[in-house]
Amino acid sequence: MKIVLATGIYPPEIGGPATYVEKLAHRLNARGVDVSVLAYGEQDPQTVPFPVTRVSRKGGMVVRWLRYSKMLRRASDEADIVYAFSSVSAGVPLWLSKLKHPRKVLRLGGDFLWERYTDGGGLLSLRDWYDTKPKYQGMMNGLLKSFDHIVFSTEFQEHLYEKVYSGLPLHHVIENALPSGSPVLHAKHDPLKLLYLGRFVGFKNLGSLFLAMKELPGATLTMVGEGPLEKQLRDLSVSEGIADRIIFRPSQDGHAKQQTFLSHDLLVLPSFTEISPNTALEARSNGLPVLLTEETGLSNKMSDAMQLRSLRSPRDIVNAIHEMENLYPVIAERTASTLPERSWDHVADEHLSFFQSLL
């Protein structure tokens, strides 16, 4: 069986799809699958037991798509399945490649059109935005139909797409893995140490989090990550007089990220919608209490011990954080309980069974 994993990003770049593709590729390779990876970026000298081909990002969007499409045709020679990890950055080049033989599969753990809407200042959640019947929905519908199968990471997104997109291909859900770990019981600091870890982009609702900090004088906030809104957020912290309680840190991985989880009291993710937030799962695996938007795709098993609340407005966030403070010992003890089991081996075995069913 020959599988091509087509992704927008791959390590050493940091992000959910990069981590997912890397871990899945290693486990498929260990199971005897002829697996290869195609990703944007520059060549990396790291040695891995399967081919990793990089496609330059130079030039405009269409130029990049055409370049990726050309490399995809080469990489997919005699392939049985091409598994794309983005509807646009990998999906459009796959459509342009006009490949005939391989089965074409799309994995969805995010929504490209909605994220672009929020990048432009939109404030609607994913479900509310689709209720407005947004433009380009028809174009996306056509792109989705070009695939033989869609793998969703959550039932939440699957059910939403069944409602708003007509004639979807065959589809099913393969949930993310739960990070392994030994949760550590956290004791609350004074002042309360809040943490945000992720991209600085529109749908994360970070402006509301900063405004909430004005009403939380007994708390500090560490912002770990990067993104187009970083300067705007830094400026906001100054204009609102909270810069002395906001700490910006670059993206982290491995041991540094684990130490960050261990040294804080509460991870706060006030996004308009979080379909499948891996950061929340990682925090839980380290025992760090998690305050997460109530519009999330995580199943009850995956969100076990997390605190789901409405976090749309600064007032919502303030009220929820006060609640977490008052109940902190109980919440921390619950978060430090034994993790549900769903390893990367489980995820790889589900994929392998699915791939075999396509052939």
C-alpha cells in the first residue's frame, strides 16, 4: 500500500497538522506502509525513514498551488491513496493535479473559509457564520465533492457540514489522539497565572481576553505563540494599561511547553469556536486546568475534566475565571485524575483499517 500525506506544514514548523502528519507517518511506516510526505517549506536535513518532499512558498498563491500540484503528480506515481490535510493549501493543488488513479481523501479539523472571515474581523462562531449562508460556500462545496472520502476529526464538524454542504462524499470521524502523560496536581499561585498557547489569529477572540484582564488585577497572562495579531495585541496591552501583567513568549515545543504547563494555573481558550484544540488536550495531559469555549468539537471523552463555558465577551471571561478561582482545588484535583486512553497507535490502526477498506 502506497500512501501520500499532503500537508501545508510539517516539522520543524509548529502546528496541529504538522504534528499530526509526522506522528501518523511514522506509525504507518512502522506498519509496513509505503508512506511519503509532501509539504510546503524548505528542505530540512533531518533524517526520517520515509521520503519528505518540500515545495517552496515563493511566489503568489496560484504559483504555489501550481508548483505543489506538479510535485504532487510526481509524488503520487503509483500511489493508492493521497491523504490531504487541508481543503485549500493541499486540496486545491490536488484538484488541479487531475490525478485519476489514487483515491483522494481529505481530513478536516478546521474550516478555511470561516477562519479567513475571522481574520478580517468577523465575530461570529462557526455555526452562526454558516447560518448567514456565506459567499464562496458553493465553491467549497464543489471542492469537497472532488474527494472520494472525507475524514472529520469531530462529530461536531461532520454534522455541521452535513447540514450546510449538499452531496458530501462518503465520510466518517477519526478523533485525534489524546497526548500521553502523568497529570500533575496544580496548586494555585497568587497572583493567578493564566496561560494562552496557540496562534494569534482572529477566531481565538484574544481581544476579549485582554479586555477581561483589566478586570482581573490579581492575575497575570502569559501569551505563548505567534501570529498576525501579535503587534495589535501588544499595542492593546499598552493602551489598556495591562502591559505589566502580560508576558509574550515565542512558540514552544517539547520540554519547554511541558514546563510552561506545569508553571501556570489555568489555560484559557476563549475562541469563538474550537473544533479540535490539541493545546487543550496537551494541557490536560499535564494536569493543567483548562477553561475552554463551550462551542467545541471535542467529545465528552476528549474534553473530560475541562471546564466549558461561554467566553464570547470580556464579562463572560471574567465571570468564568472567578468561578475557576473559587473552585480551583476541586477543578485541579479532577484535572489531575487518570487520563482516558486514546494513543497514536489507536489512531494509526483506525487509519490503516480505513485505507484498506478503500482499496
